[in-house]
Amino acid sequence: MLRVFKISKFLLQRRVRRPFLVFVLAGLIVVATSWALLVAPGPHDSAHQITVARGQSLSSVTRDLAASGLLRSASVFAIYSRVSGPVQAGEFSLPPRASMRDISRILRRGTVVMHAITVPEGLTSRQVVDVLLGTPILSGTVSVPEEGSLLPETYYVPRGHARATLLEKMQTAQKQLLAQLWQNRQAGLPLQTPKQAVILASIVEKETGQAGERGQVAAVFINRLRKGMRLQSDPTIIYGLVGGEGALGRPIRLSEINRATPYNTYTIFGLPPTPIANPGRAALAAVLDPPSTSALYFVADGTGGHIFADTLAEHNKNVRRWRKLQKQQRQ
């Protein structure tokens, strides 16, 4: 009698546990299926860029990914990502065939896409601001910084980077470079402060677009400063006329050569009161460590470069040659 009771109890227990076992088995099947979907290669054959806005919800991010055809199951991705942790804001590159688990990991702790912003040498600060305002991946408004305070280079920033922050980064980069170059400057230069070095470098930058000439142009100006001669640089005339706008848009008139402005180095001795542009690394290095030369003059050679001369007679000869070439080009 006791044996029958035990068997009945065992059967009763099996009848009670069977629904639970079915439930567990079904759950395991769901988990296994979801995991298979989670780690399976994605349906996209090419790389994709996805942007997560600051404050964007996970459900909104999931909808964007699903609309782009990057998910095998939006619900599985949402559940896994919610358990795994919050996504970060930024722009991300998703490789071809990335699984949903890979995508979730990239959005949680991946490296955001960095965009190259190139600021050419020789732009005025107003022109640099115009470049940044015309770059749609940047954000925010900005005021024009001090002339000559920026280091023109290529900077890498994420989408949505503030324009004001980028300008601060450019100013910091110039301060660091200038401090290093000033500390290691050539002895005996006729430059009393780092600011004077920037002013002269800005003139060098505007005088020549050829990298190989910056040292020679800088050396000529250094020689003229040492001798108390006027620099007689055409770009200083232009800056005195148009300021931060940068470009005159026409040839300089004879009357403008003799027009007195604080910047016109045909009428003033020494350096202008401020830089006339933002010089690059090479121009700054050139004025603080110029090559040894006795040249005091240079004039355009018609190929984008210049011809240098030690004497005024030699220079006048080069000028006549240049004017003859200009006349032939006009004809």
C-alpha cells in the first residue's frame, strides 16, 4: 500500500512539473534563436555610417538601424542593447556584415568617426571663420579671433564638434609651437617678441606660395630689418586696404603703394602692428631660423617663384625682366 502511494505521488509530481519543463524548453529555444540572430552576420554588404544624437533614446536608435537594413531583428537588438548598457552619442562606422552584437558593442564603446578639417596657411582669421561656418559637420556660432593667433593645419574632429572649441584648439596649437620655436630661435634676430615673429611670418606666408622659398624670403626680410630698410611687401598694402577680408580682387594701384596706412611697409619702417594672416609651421620656422644669405631684394619670376638679388642694380634688372614678361603675357 505504501509503494502504491509513492508511485502515485511520483506521477503527480511529473504532471505538475511538465508545464514548467515545457515552459523552460520553450524559453531555451527562444534564447537560442535570439542568440543565433544576435551573432549572425548582418544583412548589409557594405560599410554604413550611423549617427547617434546626444540624448537620443535606444528605441529611436533601433528604429534608425532597422530602417537602414542593418538589423536582423529590431526587438532582439533592443533587448540585448538595453541589458548591455547605454549607447554613446557620435557618428560610428559599421563594417560590412556586422552582427547585431557587434553593432551594439560599437555604439556602446566604439571609436567615433573623426573628420578632417583643413585650414590652409595664409588665411586671415575672418577667412578661417568663414571656412568653419561653411563646414556643415561643425556646430555653433563663433566670433572672429585675434589676427594671426591660429595655427593652420588639418584637424580631426567628430561630427557636431563646436566651432568655438576648434578655434581654441588652433590657438593652443599655435602657442605651443611658437613657444618651442622661440626657445630654439637663431641668435641675433631683429625680433624682440614672439608676436613680432608671428607678424613677420604672416608676411612671409603671403609673399610666397612655394614651400622651398619661405626660408629665402624670410632671410631677405630679416636682412632688411637689420639694416633699417623698409620691408616693402605688397601683401601689407593689401591688408591695410581691406583688413581681414584678405583679398583685394585686383592689382594694387600706384596711388595705393604710397598711401599711408599702419600696415603699408612701403611707408612705414619695421613691422606692421599685427599679423596680416595666420602663418603656418614652415613660415614660423623660417623667420626664427632663416638661412644665411646676403640677398636684400626679390621679385616674381613668372612661374610662381621669385628671383633674389643682393644689390639694387641687380634687382632693378630683374624687375625690368619681370615687367617685360608681364607685357608679353598680356599681349
